Amino acid sequence: MSKINELSATKVSELIKNHEITVEEAVLDSYSAIDAKDKEINAFVHMEKEKALEEAKSIQEKIDKGEITSPLAGVPIAVKDNMCIVNEPATCCSNILKGYKSTYTATAVDKVKDSGMVVVGKTNMDEFAMGSTTETSCFGPCKNPVNTDRVPGGSSGGSCAAVAAGEVKLALGSDTGGSIRQPSGYCGVVGIKPTYGTVSRSGLIAYGSSLDQIGPIANDVTDCVKLLEVISGKDNKDSTSILRQDYDFSKYLTEDVKGLKIGIPADYLSEGLDKDVYDKVMEVKDILTDKGAVVEEFNLGLSEYIIPAYYIIACAEASSNLERFDGVKYGYRTPDYEELHEMYKKSRSEGFGSEVKRRIMLGSFVLSSGYYDAYYIKALKTKALLKKAYDDAFSKYDCILSPVAPTTAPEIGKSLQDPLKMYLSDIYTVSVNLCYLPGICVPAGLASDNMPVGVQFIGNTFREDNIIKAAYALEKARKGE
């Protein structure tokens, strides 16, 4: 194990600036870890090592000249395969985009590069971000580095697994219904889904446009927050991005949570929640209470409607967003067809996987003329009711504490046998996306099966401050600092 591997991202950058190590050494250390571990884990689907090493030398020069001063300058980072990087593959881990290379770079990735980080590769994911296990990828399933018989979660499973395995210090993921937070919990790392609009979606290949949000993944809260600062900001290329008054999230890295009011939805602690996960949530409650926070249970309500509303809205948006993949302009085109409609039909049938097809068909169904009012409009009304329930909760509490998933990471192969059960694993995460809220997953220890358990803190819109404080205080308390 190398010296670099044991350090935080901010510490690695500090050593680079102090000329104790070079950017190239940090990047080579990352590739060494990937070479040693990734054949088993399958976290990476594309790498351009020569290009990354060239960038490392260029960044080193800029750091030496004082042109780059970011607290993460020189640190290797991984990027989920649904974010564009110019002249590099962006497949969303789908056969329909195999061979496609991006013509531009996502704004979040540009910000990462401008701050001096080096992208070492693209990570595995559920096809088009549709899944909770990273098993629907056309490159094969990713495995949880804690126990390779288990899934890493999804859809950002490759990014979380890469960080958990020590292949990289940092990674970018996207969160549509928990796709950063749930795999972070399964892999024992930290992941943030920021308030909708905080990070530009330009260059993120869309699944559900009103739900998708890019966010950071790291081994600790400090690194995760520093990366969030880098990628945040208004972007004229994304009309849904928002100009915030303050992007200095680091000032909330404080253990002082005295008087912080934290609510736990009692309906999240009932049927279906594994006892080990329940016990960890209660442990977190005790830790934060000891630090002076006021933690109590309350009734959020509407729990039984969260999953149906989310999947109706997400699938409706997906059916529209994925309409463009038809074999005409880019991506896979079937070699065997006689006329246009047959080409459309065969290209999409052969290019998309079964889970993507299932969600496109569901989305097309709920948007059809006979069912639009019965399903889609009702889902939007439910979303409005859920937002009101959160507004009421945040009138009493600074943030909300909840599980990230009902269980620890399931075994590979089991979730896909029952898609409905896989959908229900998102019960605690999807409402955050529906209501445009920020959430952070932070490790809470190991369950009896020696798998990580994560908890999440949910904040009101644009109130990342409270969830960062709670997460940082918990992390420090668990590390005994």
C-alpha cells in the first residue's frame, strides 16, 4: 500500500503544492491501484492513461507557477459514464451508444479540470442510470469492494466502488432518485446530492431532466464538500442551473451541532427496514444527541405514494429523453433492416437493455392520451403534496435523518430477479429528488453481515449548511476525534 493511497484528497493536493510528491506520481498511484483491483471490481469502463499523464504534467507546471491553487489541485478523479468528455466515449453503459464519442465536455467536468484535477477514467453504471445495483451495464456488473459477492448499489455504483476500493480519492456521480447516496451507503463512502440547480446538468446525458443532479463522492465529508464547491455554479448552458449567493460550503465543516433540530420520519422506521439499519440510525441519533442536537421522531406521511409517483414521473421523462436514440444520428444502428421504421424498431430493440425498455414502455404508457390524467397528472399532484409535507417538516426541523436503504447491499443477481423489489429499495431516497432537496450520505458503521450501513441527512432547499454540519459532526464522533 502506497503512502499516497492512505491520504485524503486535500492532503494529497497539499503535498503536491509543497513539492513532496508530483501530480504524475498521484496519477500513477491511482492507475496502479486500478491495475491491482479493477479486474475483480469492474468499476472502470474506459481509461486514457497517456492523455491523463500528459494532463498531469501540464497541471504540475500550472501549480508550480501558482496558476492553479484549488485545494484539490493534482488529485486523480473518476467520472461516471453518463458525463461527456470531448473526443472520449460516453456510452451510459448501453450498447446503443457503444462507439459514440462526445463532441463537447460537461460543465462539471470542465470545472474539475480547470481546478487541476486529473480525470483517470469513466466509471461503470446501470444502463442510462436506470437501476439500483450497477448490474444492468452492458460492460457487466460492478462489484462491491467490501464484499465482491454483493452489489455496490446504483446507478453510480462504479464511482462509489472506485472510491471505496482506493482506486481514486474522488469521483463524480449523478443522482436521479438516490443514485449517489444509495451506492455511497452500500460501499461505505460519502456522497452528496446537492439542491437541484446547484450543479450544471450541461453534458450530463439525461434520464429524468427534472430529477437528475451531478454530485461528488469521496471517502470523507471534507473532500466531498471541497469537490462540491468546485463543480457548483450557474451555467448559461443549463437553463435549470441557479445562481446562488454563496458557494463556500467548507465553512459548514464544524462539529458544533448544539441546538440543531433533527427530525426522523417515524414512517421510515417501520415495516421493511432491516434491524441492523434501524440500530445504526438509532446509534446516530444518540451520537448527535450527545453532541447537543435535538433529535426526535415525527410523521412525514405519504410514504406509500413516494415510489409510485417517482417511477411514473422518472419513466415519463425517460421515455421522452431516450427518444433521440433511434439509430439515425449517433450510436448503434442495426445492420439488418429494409425500411425506416424497421431500422428504428430493431436498433432500439437490440441496443437497449431490458430494464431501459421496461421504463421507456412504462413512461410511454403513462403519457399516452388515455392514461395521462389517470397516472402522470396524479403523480405530479402527489409530488406537490410531498413537497408541502417536507415544507411543514422543515418549519420544525433544520434537517432530517433517515436510512439510505432498507438493507445492506444485496447479493449480485438477486435484485434483478424482482424489479419491483429493486424499485422499493429507493423508498428513502427518491423524495429528495422529487422535491429538489439536498441530501448527504455518510457511513454509520458495519452491520452484522460486515457490510457498510449509510445514513442520510436531508436539508431544505439551498440549506446544505445543516446537512454538512450534521454529517461532519457524525464523522468526527465516529472517528473519535
